[in-house]
Amino acid sequence: MAGFAAMFAAGDVAAVEQDERHQRVPPLSAMLADRTASLRIDGALDDDAWRTAPVFDAFHQFLPADGKPAPANLRTTVQLLIDDGALVFGIRAWDDAPERMRGTLTRRDKVSLDQDFIGVWLDPTGHGRAAQFVRVNIAGVFSDGIYRADLDESDLGPDFPIDAAVKRLADGYTMEIRWPLSNLRFPYADGKTWRVMIERSVPHADGLLLTSTPLKNGSLSHIALLQDVGGMGDTVAAVRDRSFVELKPELTMRSNRDRDETGRQRGDRASVGLEVNARPRADWVFNATVNPDFSQVEIDEPTSSGASRIALSLPEKRGFFLESSDVLGLPLSAFYSRTVADPEWGLRATWRDAGADATAMSLRDQEGGVVLRGGAYETAEYAQTRRTLASMVRTRWHGEHSVMGAFVSQRGYGDAGSNEVAGFDGQWRGDGQQALWLLMHSQTSAGFVEEPVARSARVATRHGGYALGKFTSISDAWWNELQLEAITPGFVNDNGFVPQAGVLKTDINLNRRLGGRTLALGGAELELYEFEAHLGVHEIRTLSDNRLDQQANQVVERKLQPGIWFRAGRQTNLWANLGFDQQRGRRLGPLHDVPAVHFGFESSPLSWMTKFNAEVTLGRQLDVDADRVGSGGNAIVDLGLRLPLPGTRGWSIETDFRLNRAWVQGTLGRPAFVDNGWRALGMLHFTAADSLRLLAQTTSAARRDDGVSGLEPWAERQMHRSLLYRHLWRHGRSMSVGFSRDRTRDPDTTNKSLTVKVQWEV
């Protein structure tokens, strides 16, 4: 107990030091604009209000190296006005090499560090645990979403109704960003001071990223240090009672042509859906959806699982689930939108107070989805043959440096049973330290039977538990993390993502931060801005399961991986690990040695080559089905190109290529198992509102005679080709016309689909 008391006492001291450091960051002062004079969002900064608004120019370097003031030749100033119902940011960015600035038309949410952009990160709650953000590049394209500090991750799903304009100048550019207050989520009363951070990306200056706060590399999160928004006055009180209602009807017309071994089939369908978003006042938001079209706007990137039987999580955009994703967020995916296949309707409410927040949701889902149930060595998949009701409630209580939460979830299958989950979680954060914990309990009476036909069925109720503890500590010399996770065999969450159960997981990551280095390479010098030595320890052991006669304490997987990581200019990162690994393929199988070399590389090397990423594993690989080890590997390569088209009015071409391959050699001089995939995405952007997308994707897997196991050879292939034109009138109003062709082999089936979709926000 004395050790825990000392740790939390040290945390209190660290928290005080963090508060003192925050107090030293100057605020970004806002000025109330004259309501009788309208502000034009044209990027010019020539309205009268800008002449008298306070100017902030104390920017700092964050990437590639922190702790330095912004270069004088890249001076950046920010002004903030509050007009009738919105925050308006005015940015002036100087550049002594404007011809080298990068910014072309691209897809929304693809604005990254390879482009010149301005980013605005807003925390209207003042807790420092989440932020809404937008990045606008110099071509006027947005990336926006919600950022969660506890897991240091961004959700690019939400699209905010932000208005922005850019004007390029002979010595840089100016930008205006208008963010409606109605789209910011904040308490009705007694809230903390709003906080903000402005960032500027300058890729031609060795990947420079400037921030309006002295943010340090290796911080717990990207919003570890924000500045107060000063001069808000009575703005919050003036707008907190403003209400709004958004109606977004959608019309989807789809014509299908299918062919399989039974012959040809055709079907034409038109459906009308509706989304409703309502905010009666600042602290309440209500969402509803009726008969939404949940078909994929962009299909998943091919992901190789190799010979593993454990399912992978696949994120996606579905507007109804994006509201309050920061409130719902948990270390375990307690709600996973892909469990909802084809909803008839859905309702959701979110509430925020100065010291607490909550969200509740319920959806009626039709049959046809896939239900995942985890085991120690594989993820079982079942067809959802019943209409279900998916419901959940999540609430949190905020302290000064901690947060506590509770979660309740239910998936009802009617007379075929149900699955209920309840749990508690907490987080404590100090300066450079963070602790997370999560406890859950489930009871499940919904099961699946195969005879006489596969279907949902009520079974004897089974109980299960989940526990997670995670501690992170960061200093100038170390970045260390410990995570323990226990999932009992009976734990099920049909509304969430639980790919593995009946296991105990341990993860230890030790990183010695060695500072910068300069390497001499054949007469040239390579500057490493950060260099780390790394040791990773990962182990999964089984828990006892009487139903499967599963013994406790059996090693499923063990990894011991020392390695290095460094970061250089042009957003270049490289890491390499030696893997002294072991893996077991099945409950009664042996524990195999699978030593391997793991390495990865990512960079934005050229103005037209925006991305070159690769992750490779080479060595001994486990073929799970054959329960044997052979030479093999796993490789993923991503290449992104972005080119302006000369002689056009700003047209540009954007292409993304992805290639993945996993293989295990047999004893006959050829691979016994292969899993391949490739994806080519090409987009022609005419304007920020018009684009033409061509997508080609192929995945295949095959098993051949390995000379040992005697397994039956097989092969399968899936191909997708699609062409989509999309026009965006403004936020919430769009039309798309697309044709797609999907084909699978073994069994041979073909699907052709022509879709027209119109969304119109009122």
C-alpha cells in the first residue's frame, strides 16, 4: 500500500507541475466581431474586424525536433473572431519559398504531413481528454474528426460543417476557417475554459510541423498541452440555448445482376432513408436513423491475416455511430459498428455536463449479419439469422486528473436468447504517466446450432469476465508501457469486438530514448531526430475451460523482440526487431519456435510520392491448419502518389497502391500456403466537390501439397472493380453514381451493381 500511496503522491506532484506548465502558455485571445458587419470567408483577411483583432505569433517547432522557436522565414500568425454563432480563425503564413509549397486536391480526410496545411484542435470541455479537429490544406481540402487522448488516436469519421477558404500569396498564404458553435459539444453551465491548439505543416522544410503550444515529442497525447481561449466573454451563455434540427433524407436506387451455379438472377431496389440530428441546447444531442443505406462507400483495404484464425478489426464510416465517439471510447471495443448489418431504425442521445457525460443508443437490426465469438486459438463466425435489438448506455464522471466510467450493453435475439454486458472503467493521468483499467461481466443465453440448419437458438446461460490494466510512463530517457488483459472463456459481447477469449495477455514495452544522432553514410550525413532502443515482451496463455477440456497456463503465443526505431526528415520512420518468438497453432498441438526478423519503413520522400510504407516479417512461420513450421513471411507495401495536372484548372490525380502477401514454404520447394491481396485506387479530382474514383482489388488464398500434412489442396479468389462519380454541393448534400463488379471463384459467382445515391441535408 505504501508503494501505491507513493506513486499517486508523485502523480499529484506531476499533475501540479503540468498545470503550472499550462499556465505559462499564453492564451489565444478572441474578439467579438461587430454583428452588424458580416464576415466574408474568402481567405483574404481584408474585413475590418481583422485589423483590430489580437494577433498571436508564438509558434514552436514540434516535428521533426521539438524545443525550438519557429524559423523567422516561416512566421505564422493567428487571429480569432467570434461572430454570430461561430468561431472564425484567420491565419497568415509566410514562406520564403512559396513555389515549394505542397497542396493539391485530394480526398476528404487525406490531408496529412506531406501537404502544407493549418490545423485547429478544439477542446470545448476543457478536460484535455478529447478534441475536435480540422486540418485544411492550401487547396482547401479538409481532414476532420475527433481525437481521444487516452489512446492517442484519431477518429476521422465525423465530418463537421466547417467553412474555409485559402488565398495564396507571393510570400505564403492566408486562410480563414469558420467553425459553427452549434457543431461543438460543450456543457450547458459551469464548464471549464475552452482550449485550443493551432498547427502548421511545412513539408518542404524537412517535414516541419509548428504548434502554438510548446508540445514535446513523446508526450502522452497530441493534446497534452493546449492553450486557453481568452476573451470568450458571455459567448457560451449566449449560444448555449440555440437549438437546431438537421434532416438528411437519402434516396438509394440499386440494380443488381447476379450469377452463380443456380443461374442468373436480377433485382432492382429503391429505398428511402432518413437521418435526424437535433440539439435542443448545448448539452443535449439526439440522433435518429430510419432505413439507412449501410453499403460500403469504400470497400475495405485487403488485409492479410496469414494463416491465423483470429479476426481483425476493420473500421469504417457510418454517420449515425460517430456522434459522441469520444464518450463511448473504451480500451476494448465495447461497441463495434460492423455488428450492425442492416438496421431498420436507430435512436441515440448524448448529454454533456461540466463533471459528467453520457450516451445511449438502440438499433433494430435485420438478419444477415455476422456474429463473432472468440476462442483461445480462433474466432468463430456465425450467421445472424434473427432480427436483433442492439442497445447500450455509457456514462463517465470527470475529476481534475481522473475519469470514471460505466457501461451496459445488450443484444437481444428474441426467443433465441440475449447477451448482456456491464462494466466499469477508470483513468488517471499525471505529467508523463497514465493508468487505465477496465472490468466487465457478461451473461449470454444466445447461441448457435448447426442442425438441422444453422440458426440462432437459446442455450444455457453462460457467464464471463474481462479485466484490463494498463500503465504508461514517459520521461526524457524512457517510454515504457505495461498492459495485462484477462478474458475468460465465457466472455461474449455481441455488440463489440472480442476476437479472442479464454486467454491471459501480457504486454511489456520498454523504450530507451537515446536522443538525436547524426550518421555518416558514404560522405553524406543523415540526421536522426529521435533514436530509441526497444524491447518488447508479449505473451498469451490460456485460461481453464471445462467445456473444451482446455488446460490453464498453456502458452498460445510468446514474443521476445529487441529492436531499434528512429525518425528522420521527410516524415521518415524506420524500425527493426529480432523476434525470438514461439507460437501454438491448436489446443493439443506443440509449441513451435518461429524466430523471425521484423522491420518497417515509412516516408514521404518526394512531393509527388506522398507515401511509401512497408512492413515485412521474414523467418520461420507457423502454418496453423497444418500445424507445422516452414520458412516464410508476411509483407505489406503501401505507395501513394499525388500529381497536379498541368494545363487544367487545378485538376489532380491521386493514386494509392497496396500489396500484401503472406506465405509458408512446404517441403516440396514451393509455398504450402499463400495469402495475397492487392488494391489500386485512382481518383481524378476536378474540383474540391467533384471526383471520379476507380477501384480495383483482388484477394486470393491457396493451399498446396506441403509433402507432410496431407491436407486437401484448395484455392479461392475474390475480385472487385468499381467506378464512382461523386458531386458534393456542400456539407451534407451529395450525389454519387457508381458501378461495381464483384466476382469470386470456388464457388464461381458474379455480382454487378449500378447504384445512384442522393443525400440532401435540410
